[in-house]
Amino acid sequence: MTMSNAPFRPVIGLMSYRKVAAQATPIPLFALMPSYSEAVEAAGGAPLMIPLGLDEETLDVVLDRIDGLLLTGGGDMTPSTYRSNRDDLVDDTDPDRDRVEIYLARRAMAIGKPTLAICRGHQVLNVALGGTLYEDVRQMLPGAMKHDYFGEHPRNYRPHDVTIVPDGRLAQLLPGTERLEVNSLHHQGIRDLAPALDVTAVASDGLIEGVAAREHPFAVGVQWHPENLIHDDPRMLALFRALVSEAVAQRDATLI
Ligand code: MN
């Protein structure tokens, strides 16, 4: 075997979502916004898109082959995944996506696979570990501000900031950062925090906007979309670099 001098590039699996191409005969597709794969590549990782609809045996093989997992944004989680029946408050649900992502999140937690969870992914991580969600933040969180800036602004529009919890995982990743201006493209949010997670960032209305798993090498969730902000604030790319760095560190550990 020839040893290459090129630095190891970890493969980061990116979750896709379902979309239908509008044609005379509609065609079902798996989709992904390019900002995710571009951010992973810019951070030194090699992105690989993961389809939905896979059974657990296949998902185990996929999870074994990737060096890190990125739980992406998307539609609402089905309320029954967190013991709620308020289906009247959600839209754009996909029970199969819930199943696949909850399974992968739990397995990634169990085996220590580096995981970055964005927006819906941040919510999936919480639900997979036993937490619950507000089906609609504005209706259910007393004093909630507007978080659902869908469509009316570009995706890098930053309407609110978050306070970074001192000495938390996010504070470690972004040294010297106390507040961060963020975009906000969600109407669900974390309600009860899963026992295995710590809060790493909070919005001024009290909503949890950042989490990290306590007993895990790297499982970090953010409610905002850093992949849309890497050109506006270099600290956003640092989140992807941290995911890639942990994936490289785990690979290096297996080579010793
Ligand atoms: Mn927000």
C-alpha cells in the first residue's frame, strides 16, 4: 500500500430530504441544498449524500463507512416522535425521514461518531435522545420572538443573536465569542432538553439555540444555519472544521 502525503480527507455523510420534480408525471427525488456540501468541502471534508428509505442494516453499513455525520435542516418532525399529538401545528412532515434520522442519531451517539446537527438536525438530536419540541415556538413559548424568517429574506439574513454559554462546547469551539448574530429559519424549537445534552447557546427569549452531548467526542447541534453564513462570518465555518477535525482525530487514533 502506498502512503500518500496528502492530508486525510474525512467523508461526511449529509442527510437528504424528499422532493418531487413537477413534470407531467411527477418524479420523486432526494435533494440537498448545495450550501451544506460546499461548507463541508470548504472545511476539508468530502461530502457524501445519504438517501432516505434505507433499512437499519443498510444504515449501519453507511454509518460505519462515513467518518462524520451531518444532520441537515428540513421540514417539521412528526409530533408522535416526541409523545405529542399536536399535528395541527406542524407541516411538511416525513415519517420515514424521522425514522432514518432518529436511528442514525442514536447509533452515532452510541458509537461516538462525530455529528454536527443543524436546525431540524438539532431538533432530531434532542428528540432521538428523549427530548421534546415546541410544535410552534411563537404559539407555545411565552414571550417568544419571531424565529420563522422563511422566504421573505435571503438565507444569510441574521434577525437575532444568541448568547454563548460560558465554558460550554460552543464557547470552546469559538474562543472569545460571547454573542453571535444568527439566521433563523425555524418555527419549531427545543422544549424539554434531552438528559444527555447540555445547552451551549440561548436566544434572548430563552429558546435553546445550541446543544452538545456531554458523553460524546463531538455531537453538536445549532438551531441556526451556519452553512449559509460561512462567507459572512468565519466563525460559522469553524463549526464544520471542528466536525472534520474530530473525524480526522478518530481516524488517526485507529492508525496508532
Ligand atoms: Mn432562531
